[in-house]
Amino acid sequence: MANSIDLYLNNALQLGASDLILAEGLVPAVRVAGLVRTIPDASKLEFGDLEKFLGPLDGENGAFRGGPWANIEWRVRYSREAFGKMAILHPVGMEAPNLASLSVPDSVRSLLGVSSGIVLFAGPTSCGKTTTASAYVSELCSQKILRASFLDPLPEFRLQTGQSLVKKNRAKVSLADEIAQNVRSGTDLFWLGDLQTESCIPMFKAAESGALVVATVNAGSAKDVLTYLLAAETAENKKLAQTLLAANLKAIVTQKLILSADGSTLVPAWEVLYNDTNIAPLIHSGEYYKVPQAMRSAISEGALPLDDSLLALVKEGFITKEIARLYAVDESHFL
């Protein structure tokens, strides 16, 4: 099987794919221009094939750099799913895709008009959130002249920056100090990459200063993102963090990869939260459990509840009602 996986890696590179998706019990697939499709004539992976090629995959999820395979390095994100282990291999250093090529919802493309605040891209491990976020940042820098600070410690893409002025993170300088220094120098855009479990107040204050802050979060829903952002705050800082987040959050884009109706591949589902007069008070009070219901009142303004995305996939025949119920916020939509 190792030789076969080598062939799949080469196939992904030849197609210009952003990701190679390997899952036990499923046919290997590639993501090209935002669409996931199986590799023709490929065989299903047997249980154990992933670890034979990648080595031990400890824990429920994780990430590492592997290779060189097919003469380049790859970022590997893996997780344990209901159907078995899954790994998404992304060639490190490729150019970020165009946002339009990823077939994102219109509510995500509209975020290109945001100039300040906080925009977060979320989802479980190996869902494609970093690809979407990188495309978003790349397009922002290309369409405007910005003073940008790229503080992603493990960049996965080469971003197009147009005429924007870009500063990168310095060795042995904390993220909080980097953000503070760049706020003082008038930075317009911060790209942070994956957020780690530490105080997010420096990020919130950067947005408060008028900058646009973009990052990714390993969380399965907008509600879970809000919980994550405040989990590391001390009791004395929590109210300040809630106030800053409620005032400066613009949007949370969450994506998932879901098993297709025929069981052969994975398809994306989306949740897009816009912070508005219904959401902000819930953030300020910490009542995150009310967020999914509050989102429904903002559908006319572009918000996209996860259940609506799942319903569309069911109607189009991409997934079954049974599979949709596994991910649904309200299972009654899929009876």
C-alpha cells in the first residue's frame, strides 16, 4: 500500500490538488478547486494502511510535517472518525488558491468587504479551514494595499500579497509582544494561523484598535469557538474578554467534511455566523448555547446555519438524512 500512496501523492500534485484525503475504508480522494473527488481506479484503504505509511497516529487528532514524499514535504492532519482514521495531506509551500475556486458560500465571499474586527475560520481537524482562511487572507492582500503582519508560526501556503507590505513573525518573540508591536506600527491585517490555548485578549485589542484579525480554530461549531476563545482567560480577565469579543467579532466560518451518500468520498458543509445585535449580547453574557437559535434570525442578512447547509446537501443527493442527523443541531429537520 505504501507504493500506492506514493502514486496518490504524485496524482494530487499533477492535478494541482490542495489536499490528498486518505480515510480507512474509503477510496482516496483529492480536493481540487474546492471540490472533493475520488481518484479514478484507486482502491479503498484497508484499516491499518495509514499507519503503515505515516507511522503511529496517536490520540484523537493531531498534525505534523512529513516527507519528503514525491520530493516535497507535506503537512499531515489526522483524526479518528466514526468510519475509522482519516488523514489529509497538504503539500507545504504551494500557492494559496483563489477564494472563488473553493466554491465557498456567498456569505463567506462577502467577508472580503470587512476591514476591521475578527474573522475566524473553524472546524475539526482535516476539514480544510486553513485552505479557506489562507485564500481569504491572500485575496485581501491582493485587492488592497495593506500593512499586514503574518504571524502564523507554521505557514502552509505562499500567500499572494499584491502591493501590500508584509511583516513576518520574529524568532523568540511572544505572540502577544508581536501583536502589540504591530498595533503600534499601524498594522491593518493580522494573520495568526492556528490559535493556541492562551489568552486571546491581545488579539481582541488588536481588533479594537481597528485592525482586521484572521485566524483558524480547531472547533466544531461557532458555539464551540466562542467557548474556546475564553477558556484560557483568568476569572478577572474573562469579563473584559467577553466585552471585547462581543464588540469586535465579525464572523465565524465553520466547515465540516461529511461522508457522501454513496460512501465513497467526503463533501463540505458550512456554518457562517455573523455577529449582530442578537449575537453580541449572548457573547457578552456567556450564553453561547443560545447562539444556534439566534443565527436563524439573521438568515436574511447572510448567516448560514449548519442545518440549512445539511438540508441543501440532502436535497441535492450528496448526503443522506441519516448521515445529516449525525451532524445536525436540530435532528427534527431530517426525520
